[in-house]
Amino acid sequence: MTEKKFSVCFEPGHKIINGQKGDSLLDLAIAAGTGLCASCGGEGVCGRCRIKLVEGELECEDHLQISAEEFAQGIRLACQSRLISNVTVEILAESRFDTALSGDTISCTLQSQPEPAENKAVLPLRKVFLKLTPPSGTDNASDLARLKRFLKPVCPAEPDIDYHLLSGLSETLRENNWEVSVSLLKTPGGEKIINIQPGDQTKATYAFAFDIGTTGVRGQLVEFTESKVLAQATEYNGQIPFGEDVISRINYAAREGGLIQLQRAVVNTLNNLGNAMLSEYGLTAEDISFATIAANTTITQLLYGLDPKHLRLAPYVPAANELPLIPARHINLSICPQAYIYTLPCVASYVGGDIVAGVISTNIPRREGLVLYIDIGTNGEIVVGNKDFMLTASCSAGPAFEGGGIKNGMLAKPGAVEDIELDTQNFEPKLSIIGGGSPKGICGAGLINTVSALLKCGLLGQNGKYNSNIKTNRLRKGADGCEYVLAFGREFGQGQNITLSEVDIDNLIRAKAAMYAGYQTLLESAGAGFDNLEKVIIAGTFGAKLNIKKAINIGLLPELPEERFIFVGNGSLAGARLCAFDANAQTQAAAAAKMMTNVELSESTSFMDNYMAAMFLPHTKSSDFPEVYAALSKFNGGNT
Amino acid sequence: MTEKKFSVCFEPGHKIINGQKGDSLLDLAIAAGTGLCASCGGEGVCGRCRIKLVEGELECEDHLQISAEEFAQGIRLACQSRLISNVTVEILAESRFDTALSGDTISCTLQSQPEPAENKAVLPLRKVFLKLTPPSGTDNASDLARLKRFLKPVCPAEPDIDYHLLSGLSETLRENNWEVSVSLLKTPGGEKIINIQPGDQTKATYAFAFDIGTTGVRGQLVEFTESKVLAQATEYNGQIPFGEDVISRINYAAREGGLIQLQRAVVNTLNNLGNAMLSEYGLTAEDISFATIAANTTITQLLYGLDPKHLRLAPYVPAANELPLIPARHINLSICPQAYIYTLPCVASYVGGDIVAGVISTNIPRREGLVLYIDIGTNGEIVVGNKDFMLTASCSAGPAFEGGGIKNGMLAKPGAVEDIELDTQNFEPKLSIIGGGSPKGICGAGLINTVSALLKCGLLGQNGKYNSNIKTNRLRKGADGCEYVLAFGREFGQGQNITLSEVDIDNLIRAKAAMYAGYQTLLESAGAGFDNLEKVIIAGTFGAKLNIKKAINIGLLPELPEERFIFVGNGSLAGARLCAFDANAQTQAAAAAKMMTNVELSESTSFMDNYMAAMFLPHTKSSDFPEVYAALSKFNGGNT
């Protein structure tokens, strides 16, 4: 690597990340998961990404939105600042997104004081507090007309009203001394009154953002006024018993009553997540005024009760890619019954709203340089592109990255092994467990890191088989062939062993081979190679931060300079959250979905070749992984 | 009467009506119930009210929309033609509204070929037939995107879609060879896809128009493409068991579960009427794509499930006067579940959508001369005004005009006595019965006509008591005092007598006194008297055509030259139908409702005086009814 590397320390939180000369501080802040805000996506117009230079130097333009006095104090816009030395910067309070729960916090969008820029974020839902003059003999307009009259100054275009609100209107007004908060939802046809609550409730407006994966479902409880993520929760998708992958679920949906069962199952999961988050904050379902959802096309169709049959029959046509806003009661989502659900648009049968969410949350449609975006999950999803074009493809990786199909696999939740260090002498493991305590299983990141570690110490061969010549009580014969014991039950005072068998490893190899072959093939379709990439953005929900080096070791990621990778965590959830905070993001999502061209990997002649070539650790083609091969050469006598 | 009178005969149908010099042929056609069409309300811009002069002469402008050749053939616009002789005119086929069911057919609005005028009627719902290109490998847009793409040429603004349609979309398209009819509803936010039907169904689009009265409910089944009324039905309001007047129903709604019971009851009545009309035409509920409803404020609130409590508590505030469009499923109306219901806006607690409907159907907001509009029913509703102002009031007349509270009373349905001739010698009656056959009861018109006849032959005194000095077996003592027997059961081979008691007559006197005092008081509020009126428009649902002379005889109507009266039948139903045929009429209704000023009769000091003065036949003030008094003088020796 010829480029000079510098380290950046972001305060508060003391997050340290390495960058290279000229890197944008905003990009680095995003990559470090600091939760720095940028409404405009780094175009320098919103003035929100304010940082203060504490130590070191930055190359900055004296931007219009920073006064001379502020500039002298070290105030800068992160998006207009470039790395030229080791620095420590403080993210100013007003530019900070609450990141207590980060890990997958990406650039977010805020609504606070009025802003001049047209890039200003627009909340999809707003609450307005009204003090009405009570009716009298000389002014006996209807309750609804009175409400609209007092709304007029802040809502000049007469809003529509949800029919279901009318029945409670008269009593709500009278019981609350004619003081109410009105929730106004942005719809394609204008604003709509969707809730009328007692008194002044403008201080807090809550929404849910959900990412529904084939295997795992993640939710966040967000609050609009202070632009905070208050809680988050994760759970296996309740549809799993009806099929582990989308194809099995599509088949199940064809059975009598199957579709409705699948719809109920996923809504049930959302409600469980919702209740868990609500109870954490002492809120009730009624308090939730909006929900956004990102999911793949099959899950999206199932959620809306649409028969997904044609998704798997040529020419692979979804019933709908752009879904209308629907009231929560239509699908029995437990939030305020009049609240609406926004679902990110899908692109094609196997390119869903989750990938569109990832694309907008990482700003691909505004990037100059070529970017590879990889969402690693049960359905691996890949985008190659920039502001000019976007090619996209999906490949079925299987559930290994979410702990599925792995004997001791689990979602990235407390108790999951997320990293491991192996003593190269005695092969004893040192486990990193989410939340500490005793291990309950291995999450996706733990799986990658464990296989990398086993490979690096020679315990595992490049073909995915254990080296039975090595003697350690951690290696033993199990039901699924040879297995390594990460934890004996007795070590943690509990009964269960945590093991990793050759069958588990084989599942992982097939999963990573599918991913690798996927983006290799898509890059070929774009007439590009790994070298043309300015950035590789990795999204996924397999736990904490992915260790790039270890992912390269097993061949999940291409061997490129580490600086070119950005790990953004759950891009799908980030996009869903973005759409909860900003109606403009919904517009961007619709535009991005229209811009994305789907490439059917199954129709590509080279995909299968690429897949077979990737069924090895890291890959059969040693020249693509020179450093990994060099490191492993000690175990195979230098022969590759 | 100084003005010269001429007779007009309208063909086909041979409807004859008298008019005076200068009368508009359109007004006369409306008054005669011919069903002549006028989209623009008689302003001469739509060119739809085409007639052909068969005999006699008319004063006409050589209007732009009539060619010289046509003019030579006798073609005229009715709205631009004035009466100057006895004439026979033919209503041309293209200008004819199907009037097989008339009696209450008023000016209606049509949609046919494109028209240049901005007054063109706009159907609130349109169906578009689409032949889609099936998806292929190179064009695998989603089903919804494909549908919208093919809709685009006729619907450039992307329409919203009802969520409930999505689930059947894929199959409907595939099962019908990608040929479907899309129903597009006009909403305040733009067009909305509310139905997708197999094949080409643009030939027929059906809607219901309902007038819901406190006592009687009337429905019509209409068809858009040919602008026809296909069927009509009438039924007592199913809410009657919960209270005969609106006050009792408001009280009943306050009981536990009362509101929902009342809502169900009225919807049940609508569904019964709907089913009756559907079965007559071999249609199903699914075929009905739209419904319009006109009702008084209490009934409207009950229909929408809104607690009407505050309607009867000062300051008398409805929950809502303007109701949103709602899908039929929200109130379980048996039409296509995605179809929407439009309800005419109300003005105040006791001035409802029924009166607004009447006002727009008789074009009051476009009239120059002062008009008195009277809707005679259980709730009598009155409007005084023209294009500059409208004062409105309501008075509780009781159900007598709809046959309620009368021992042998009934709605104006087959079997009802609607008129009577009395032999002045032997007092034997000759009955006119709706539909012929044996009499089942007396409708409102029959009641008025019978009392008038009894009065005219001296059998009944002006105080509403029978003259027991007259000997006839038709006059006898009954359970409710003295009664006249219109029909002995034996005369028609059935068991039941049809009688009219003094108690029945007293109910009628109180009802007509309330009406008369109502419009007398309202005219006083407007600083006007009966003499200032250009027209008195009478609406009501009490059967067939009201006999103006007989209504004057009993003092229900003021003694004015007969030519000044126009009887329009059910103005409320006509307005509801107008709103089914023309979205512009909905806009006009909203504007009219805003223009109407309510006068609370109960707060008027003179109302009670006027009421007491009217508790006599025809009235205590003989100078207001000189002709009637002169005719009756023979029975009271010339003393008034």
C-alpha cells in the first residue's frame, strides 16, 4: 500500500479508525459507526455534520456554514474535511445521533430547527398542538371544521382525515378542554390526519423501523423530536418453521391457508419485537405513530398478503414492487391502529427493499467512484455502481451468516460468540461473547472469525476439513464428523458444549462461495474488476463489526487493501430508519429502485464456474489471495 | 292572475304542464318530471337540453350550439327557450334521461362524448379497459408497475391503489389474458384504483344513490355509461323501532351499544333496498362501484357511527359536516367492498345533506330570483335564497307526511291511496291507488288530498273535526274519535278498513302548521314575504305529484298563483343521484353547504306565534287564504 495511513479518534466514545490521506471525515465517521449526522448525504449544504478539531490537522474549506469565529475555534463540517494527519475530533452535540445502540448506526437524518437548505429532512409524520376555541351560539361549526380551521395556519392545504378518527373526535376535544395534538402523515395525495391525541404530545413522536430478513428480524424504536434511537431488538423470523429459505416459503404459501399463516407469522415477530422495545421504554402500541419496513421481495409480498408464486416462476414477476402506505390495522401490526406503514420499494423478484434501503443509507446514488455494496445474509445481495448506474444481483447464500444451519449457530444477540483468539500452541480458545457471560452459540461474525482462526493456526485445512494429525482435546469426532469445541459446557457452569463441525464449516464455505461468486460475476457484468472499486461497502447483520482481515482469510471478501472496505452493519435497517426520519429518503428510495438494473446470476454462464472456484478456503485461485496464501504456506509446504 | 297561461306538452310521454309567458322550457321540463338533461344547470353552455319544437312557437335565441340547419328543423336548447304560446315539444333522445321511474326525476348530469365546456360533467368514478403486454424475460416489471404503465396514457398522474386489491392482482391479470377493467375513483388527493375486474367491463358501471329520511329511505340503482336509472326502491328506515324522530334516536344512541345498533339498522335498510334493486336487474353487490348518500345530520352521524349527542346540546355542534369518502366495507354497506361512499355535506345540527342535495338539484345557488325551497318530510327543511344568499331552517313536522303516526298511514308505495275524489252528495270516495289494486293504506299525498276533499265537501270543519250532523255510513265513531272510512275491507275483498280519524287529522294539522310556520318565519328573517318569491320549489317523498291546490286548501302551502310552484319530488334523492353522475356536483354541494346560513327557529320569538296561527284549516288568518276561505264560506255562513 502506497497511500499514507492516519488514525482518527472520534470523541465522545473514543472510536478509533484508520484512514488514508484525503479521506473524508464524514465517510470515516460513518465507517466508525459514530452516528454523525448528515442530512444532505455529504454534499456540504445541510451544515449538520459539525465536528471540532481537538488535535492534529485537517484539510478543510472555509465553508459558508461555519463562521470565521467558529472556524478559529476548530469547528468544521466533517463532509468538507479531509484527512492529512492523525487527528482527534469531537462530534458536536447538535450533530450527534444517539449511538448508545450503534453497531449499525449509519448516516442519519434529522429534523430540528428550520433549515434554509432544500435538502432539509422532512419528517413523514408531524404532530401539531392546537388550542381550539370552544363552540358557541355564534360559532357552532362542526368539530371537524373547527379542527381544520385551527390547523390551517400550519397546514394550508386542507388535510384528509382517517374515517376511524371521527367517532372519537367530539369526546377527545371536549374531554381535553379543546387542546389536542394532531398527527399529520405525508401521503402522495397530501397530508392526512391520522391521529388526534389529548393535550400537547408534540414532545415525543415515536416510530418503529424494521428490517425483516429471511432469517433474522431487527427492529428499532425511534423518536422524532430528539431524533433518537431508543431501543432495538432482534429475533428470528417466525416464518422459519414454514421454510428456511424464501423458495420453501413461496412453496408453503401455495398451500391452503399457507399465505395467511406466513403473513401472521412475520407480523407476530414484528409485534414481539415491538412489545419488547415498548416495554423497555414504558410505552404502549398506541404511542407508535409510524413504522417503516425494509425486506426482500418475498418477505415483502408475504407481509402484504400477496401470493409470491410468480416470484419463482419465469419471468419472475412480483405482484408489486412499490407498495402503498397502509394503515397498521390492515396487517394487524401492533402500533396505533390509524398509524401507517411505509415499506421500501423492491426492484425485482430477488432484489428487495432491504437492498434499496442499504443503497440509500450508504448514498450510492450520489457517489462518483465505483462502489461494491454487499449485504451478507441468507439472501446475499450485491450492488455495483455509483451515481450513473447500479447493477444488482442476489444469490442464495443460505442462513449460515445469521447462525442458521449451524449446529450451535444463533443470531447476533447477547450470549453469541462473536470473536475468538486461538492459542497457536495448545489451540485453546479465548472467546469474545456479546454482552459477556457464558456462550450460548455462535453468530455469523463468530463463525467467520472462528474459521479464520482455525485456518490460520493450521487446525483446519483449506478444504474445510480438520487436521486430525493435531492432538488436542478440543478436536473430536462428533455426530456431524470431526468438530472443534469452542466451549465445554462445564467451563461456564452450564450443560451445553459449543462446537463447530465440518458440516457447519461446509455450510459456511458454500455460503461465502455464493457471495464471492455473486459479486465477482456482477463485477464482470459491469465490465469491471475488484481493482476498479473505490470502496467495498459491507452490510450485514451477523454481529458487531465484521473483521475485514478474517473475512478475507476465509475468502468471503476479496483481498484488497483494508482501507477500501467500509463496514456499515445493518444497511437495511439503517435505510428503514432513514425513511422513518425523512420523507425525502422515501422519495430517494423510489428513485434508487427505478435506477437499479437486476442481473439474473442464474442466467450467467460464469456464475457457476466462479462458485465452484470459490469452494475452498480462501479460494482455489491463489493469485487472487496472495497474502492469505503466503500466510498459509507454512502448513502446506509452500505449495498452493 | 294577470299573467297569460299556456300549456306545454312534452313528448315522448305526453306530459302536459301549464306555464306562463316567458317561462323557461327547461324549468317546465324539470317541473313536469320529464327527465330532460342539463349538465350546466341551465346556463346554456353544455348544449345538452336539446328539444325539437313540434307545434306552436317559442321565443329562442339562435344559440351557438345549435346549427342553422338544426334551428330550421326546430331544434332548440330548452334552457334558452321561453314560452309564448301553447306548444308541443319533443325531448330529443340524446337529451333524455331515462324516466321510466320518474316522479322524482330532476335535472341530471351526463357524461358521454368529450365536451368543450368547462361545465362538462365528470363521473366520480371511471372504468378503463386495458390490454397489457404479458411480462417477459426482458420486461419483468411487477404486475402493479405494468398496470400503471398501461394506465399512464389515460391517467397521467400516477394513481394510488387500494391495498386490498393487491392480493388478487396477479391472478386477475393472468386468468384474464392480461385484459382487465380498472376502476378509478376521484378523491381529493387524485385518482385511486379501487377495482380491477376481468375483461372489458366499461360498458356498464353501476352505482347506488340513497336518500335516507328519518322515516323513509329511498334508493336508486343507476348506470353511468348510459346515464340511466335502472331501478328504485323505498322502505321504512330500520331505525324507527329505536325512535320515531331524530331526538329519540339521539337519546337511544346514548345507551350502551345504542349507537352501533342504530348504525347497523340503517345500513341494514340500505342493504335491503340494494338487494331488492340488484335482484331486479340480476346484478350482485360486487357490481356496484360507487354509492352516494343524502341524509339529515343526525342520520348522517349515525350512519358514520358518530355519537350524535352534541347535536341536541347547545350550541348544537355536529362532529363533522363534511364527511370523508369511505370504503363501503367500513360501514358494511353491501356493494363492492373497495367501492367508496360519498355523503353529501351537512350544514348544521338540523340542516343536513338532504337539504344540500335538494338545493343543488334545483340549482338555487345559480338562480337570480328569490326562491323558497321546502322539503316536506318528518324533518321539514326550508331554504330561502338565490345565488347571493341562502337562509335555511328546519322544523320537526313529525312523520305524518310519510304516513307515520297515522293509523292507516304508509310510505308512497304500491297500494297507497294517493288521491281521492268525494261525491259531494253521498260522500262516497273514489280512490287513486299507487299501482292500482286494493288499498293498503294512505301515503302523505293521499292524506293531504283526503283532508282537502273532506274540507271542501263540508264533512270536515276548519278546526279538524268531523261534522257529525252529516249522515253517511262513511263517518263513524272509532277508537280514536270520529273517523271517515276511505275503504271498507269488504269493498276490496280484504279484511282491513282504511280510515282517517280526527287524531290522524290532528297529526297532519300539527305537521302542516310546523312547516308553514317554518317558512313563514324564515322568510321574515330574510326580510321578505311570500309576494317576493319568484318560485316556490316543493320537494318531498310523500308520493306521486303533490296537488298544489289541495295543499293550499289545507294550508300546507301559501296561497300563491299556482304557476309559481314547482314540485320536484324527492329533491334529496335527486341531489344524491346528481353527485353519483357528476363529481362537479360534489364540489357544488360543498360550496352550497358553506354558503347556507342556519336560522334556529326555536330561538325565533315569532315561530311559536306563527305555528299557533297555522293550527287551523287552512289557517286562522283568512286574509292570507282568501280563495280557500271564499270556497269554504258556504259551510260557515260566510263568517270567517
